[in-house]
Amino acid sequence: KGRLKDDGYFQENLLRLKPQLDYDQRLADTLKGRPVVLGYYFNSGTGASAGALPPPAFPVGSFADIREDLLRRDSYGANLPELQAAAAGGGHFNPLVDFDGVTRRVPLLIEYQGAYYEALSLAVLRSYFGGATALQPGIPDPASGMEWLDLLAGQQVFRIPVDAQAAALVPYRGPEKSFPYVSATDVLHGQVDKSRVQGRIVLVGTSAPGLLDLRSTPVGGAYPGVEVHANLIAGIMDQTALDKPTYTIVTDTLLILLMGGILTLSLPRLSPIQTTWMTWGALLVILGINFLSWTWGGVVLPLASGISIVLMLFVFNVAWGFFVEARSKRQFTELFGQYVPPELVDEMARNPEEYSMEGRTAELTVLFSDVRNFTTLSEGMSPRDLTALMNEYLGAMTQVIRRHRGTLDKYIGDAIMAFWGAPVADEEHAQRAVQAALEMQEALEQLNQRFEAKGWPRLAIGIGINSGPMTVGDMGSPVRKAYTVMGDAVNLGSRLEGLTKAYGVGIIVGDGTRKLLAQMPFRELDRVRVKGKDISVAIHEPLNTLVLVGEKHLALWQQALRYYREQAWDQAELQWLNLEQEAPEYQHLCALYRERVAYFRQHPPGDEWDGAFTFQSK
């Protein structure tokens, strides 16, 4: 080494070649006089700085009298001093990364040691339009801070909306390569036509993944950072940069309050389908307002908050409706499940507001059934057999009642009370009650066959049915309540059940039920005045396959009743004798009426008699 230092030839050639070997200076010489803008970056940490910064866009203290929330940085990584001095300008290329990791904004100014440095986009445009360009901050109100930056280029003014951090929204044109790309290799090998770049703004950057300049943006998950600045430069030049002024917070709040209030008041009153349609409508309104403000007004309104509140209200109402409906259905099951069939409970649960257990008056049909001579039958059975018999009997009868949509009121020992027409309104309450009574008699025949096989006694039941106005609701004491019916029509139904044994029939129907069933065949049994009632009523027996009564015999029976009520005793007895001979099923009724005639012959009822028989017992 010492010999080279003393070697004059070597030193002479080294001095001659030194400028050619100083590559940094050669690059600086190349940059001189050309519109080249260099990029650099700021660091948020307190590490050492490197390189030289260009002159600031605004000197220290420029915004001392206004509110400013500009980004502050503590260090930087810049270009070599000779390179920066030779370049036409310089700008930082620090993008802003939002909380979700997406780059949507670029800060046009960053504060460093009190001075304010411009972004690469601004520096490139100022160089492009020449040295006469200037930046002018838009500060309509010092208390609110900067709202825009004006780029003054001669007679042209490019207004750039900024937020409180002097950051501009990047107006992305589309996905990667929305701008023309030129390969650096082609440039170095002279394979690029100069017309492609002449007179244009050219940004030199990298797009290869290994060079670590890929950003997550709204239009791409791996977007070249250099193209972010290309979008911002293009947006400034064609004035498509979007604005997000401070009043958008107020607008967003008002929109949330308006939509939230409307949905809060409306959704609970709507069905699930209507709720879904209204939610979609609210979302379309929010999206439409946002889209119009974006395309026509160039203003960016917050979108996530409005959509979130609508979806939250939708989910809340759907969840609340589900739980309320489930609770209502559970309550209905608890309240009515022991009285009415499950299918009626499901039907009621669809519109629970239409049903309640409060007392009301309605025309209903009530049914009473009782096992005849039950006390005598039970005395000959063991408690276990008696319990099994009653459970099987009551279970079978209850199934029939429920199958015909009846409401089970209560069990009174071996007796059953049920009614139709409440809590679910049913215009066919009378017909369903009579059909249930007929089927109960049929079911009893099948039960008796099983009872005989077990060595149990056969059962016979009497059923009384009556229709009329009744009070229905939840009645009782604070200790115990039941959903039941009350009224004169109910009491008459109970009395009719007691008369079945006297007339030797299985079912007796009151005149109120008979009038509601004009198409169903009945046999009038009598006119009676039950205990506790002064007004007489007609009683009837419904006819079906269990009572094989011919039309001829029915006509003879009706004629005999007319003679009886006219006190034509001889003609009536003649009809009954004929019936007993031709229709054995009339024997019990005919014998009953002959006994009455024998009594009336000794004790005439008088001319004012209405043909009704008065019962002195229940």
C-alpha cells in the first residue's frame, strides 16, 4: 500500500479516474436540471436519522395559531445529501394504515421538528407544473383546523380535501395495474419507446413481492405501494379526490339516530318476513345515500356504523322475537295445554295477543258425562283395579274430546266436563260437541270389551250437552284457579246429563244445541222443567248408528208426543203400545210415559199445562 502511495503513475491515473468511480456523484450530476423528485420516509421511533431532507413545504410555526392534529415523526431515512441537492424536490411516501391494516389515506403533510414536509404526490405535482407552484392551506375556522390544501399552478387551482391529520383519501381507480407499467429491465436495455413516457409523470418503484413494497388496499390485498401514489396524483389532477369533512360525523350520527329510531319503533310490530324486508330497505337507503354522496358530492360518509346499527337491530329483534315467541308459546302451553289439544295450543301461540284467560261472555257448548252406578261398581273392586279402570276410561274419553277440538274443563270423580268454542273460537262448537258425545259412546263399547276380558265390570255413561251464552275465563281463588265456564246454560247441561238415566238414553241434547244443528237428525224426548228453573225446555237425543230408529217409528213417536201434550191420553197410549210391539228400543220411553199418563188421569194437569214435566231432583 505504501508503495502505491508513492507511485506517481498510479496516483496520476487514480486522480484521473476518480470522478468516474464516484457513482453517487455521477448519479447526482445526472439528476441536475431534470424534473426528478426523490422519495424518503419518516420513522415514528426515536432512532437515528440518515440522509438529507428536502426543504420543508411549510416552515416552523406555520400553523401555530390553528388547531392542527398533523402527524409528528421523530426520525427519517432520506437520500444522500448530494442526491437530494441535485434533485428537483423530495417528498415522503409514508401512507396511513388504518386499524384494519388497509391503506386508504396518505398524509399530505408530516411535522418534523416543527417544520412540515410534503408527500411525494405533492412534490411530484409541484415539479410537474414548474417552480411557480405553491401550497395554500384551507382553514375556514382556526378552531376546526385545516380542511383542504390548494395546489396553485399558475391559473390552475387543484383543491385537495384533507382530514384533521391533513391526510387525503386515495381515489383508487381499480385493482393493480390500473395505470400503465413499464419494466425497468426494458428501460435499461433501451427497449421502451420514448413516446410512452415523454411528457408524462413516471413513478419509479417496485412491484415484486420480495422487495416488500406491497400494501393492503380496498382494491387489492397485495397492492404495489408506488401505485398508491399514482392514484393520488391522478385524483388530484382530475379533481376526483374525495372529501371526508368533519361534519360527516354529525351526518352519520343523525342518520344512525333516524334509521335506528324508525327501526326500533317499527320492527317489534312487524312479522318476521316484514322485518326482513324492512331491514333490507333500510340497508338500501343507507347504501344509496352513501353512493350518491360519493358519486355526486365527492363526500365520503361513514358506512359501517349505519349498516352495523341496522343489522344489530335486526338481529336483536329477531332474537327477541324468537325468545318472546318461545316464552309466549311456553306460557300458552302451561296455561292452556292441560285444557285444549296441542294443535290448538300451536294455533293460539301464532297470535298470542288474541287470546287471554280473562273472563268474557260467548255462545259456547258444554258437555257433561258421568258413569252410572259408579259407587256400586267401585265397591266391588280393589283400589288398584279401580284406579287402573278409571285411568283407562278417562284417558280414552279425553282423547275423543281432544280429537274433536274440545277444551277439557275438569274431572269430577268419574264425571267429565268439557266445552267447545273457547279459548279458540269455533263456529261449529255445537256439532263438534255432539259428534264427540257419539264417539265417546262408541269408544265406551270398545273399552267394555277390554274391561270384561280383565274381569272388570262394564260401564255405562250418560252425557248431557247444551249450548248458549256462558261466561268463560280463569276463575277461582288466589290458591287455585281453573279455566272454566259458568252460567245458566252450563247448569242446564249438567241437569241434562242427570236425565239420561230417567229416559234410558245415552245422550241428551238441550234445545239450544238442537237449534244450531238443523241438518242433524234428533229424536225429541220431552219438554222438561229442571230443578231451579221455571222455564221449560225441549230435550232431544241425537240419532246415529247406535240408535237404529226408523223414520216410521220416529213419526209414530212424534204423533204420540202431540197426543200427550194435548192430554189425549187414549190416543197417546195406543201409539205407545204400537211402538213397543214394533220397536223394542222405545219400550223404556213408552213405559215412562204410560206411568205419567196413569198419574195425570188421577191428577189432571189442567188446561194451562204446557206439556212439560217438572223434575224435583237434580
